[in-house]
Amino acid sequence: MSHYKTILNYFDNRSTNASAESFNAKIKAFRNQFRGVKNVEFFLYRLTKIYA
């Protein structure tokens, strides 16, 4: 019952959050590729250059 507005939004506008989920999966894969990164600032820089 708490999610009925978002469920109905799909049927009204045919919009989903698939693009956001895909972007999150890309970030997760990128993060797994660079495990143990000590320079977080550089990691975020690389992330924005690749996916922005």
C-alpha cells in the first residue's frame, strides 16, 4: 500500500527507475574493479569522468 503511487506511475506515464538502477550497477562494477583505492578524491574524479 505504501508504494501504490509509484506503481501506478508506471501505468499512467510508462516511467520506471530502470535508468537509475542501471547507473547504480555501473558504479558498483566500477567500485569493485578498484578495490582498495586509498585516494577517494581521485576515485570520485575518475567516476565522474567516465560516467558523467
